[in-house]
Amino acid sequence: MLNVIADTDPNGIWHFGDLGSFLTNSPNKFQGGIASTLSPRNLRQNLFGVYLQDDWRWKPNLTLNLACATK
């Protein structure tokens, strides 16, 4: 389980149109909040995973290996 407290956009969000504008530090859009309006946000995430495997012998010289994984 991930349990984090983070401020919303503490450094703002910078948008660059292409690699050249990024390398020359020329953003085409900036989104930022006023420092006093930033409030902590609680982020929580749970991850569950399942893995199944089975071998099925169809013929004496043919075996199928079945596997399934999900997250």
C-alpha cells in the first residue's frame, strides 16, 4: 500500500511545445498556484496481483503451459 501526503503543484506545471523550447527554457504555457493556496493532498493506492499457471498434457508428446498474470 502506498500512503503519501503531497502538496499540489508546488513548482507549477511547465508545458513545452518541442524539444528545442525545452532545451532553451522557453515554455509555451505555465500553470501554478499561489503558494498560500497550496494544500496537502493525501494519496492512497492499493495494488493487488494474481498469477495462475497450469500444465495441460494434450498428447504424450504435446504439453500446453498456460499462465496468466494480472495486476
